[in-house]
Amino acid sequence: MSLNKTRNKLYKAARILGDVNAVKKGRVGRRVARRAAGRVTGRGLGKLFKGWKF
């Protein structure tokens, strides 16, 4: 298994464990809002830097 596949599986497991933890603590809404905000921010930054050469 390649390093990227292993890393991908570890990140997915961490995300699932974080979801389970949020359910246990009753903070699901907060977690969903933060993940949505992160997606919006990531897309915005992606559009901002698209085509830039570093």
C-alpha cells in the first residue's frame, strides 16, 4: 500500500472518530458548521490562487 493511501485511510478514520466524539458530547451542530466553513474557505482560496505560479 502506498503512503498516500495509508495517509488517506488514517485521515478518514480520524474524521470518523471526531464525528463519534462530537455525537457523544452533543456538539454535532458546531462540528458541521466548522466543517462547512472550512470547505467554503478552501474553495475560495483555491479560486483566489488558481493560475498563480510559485
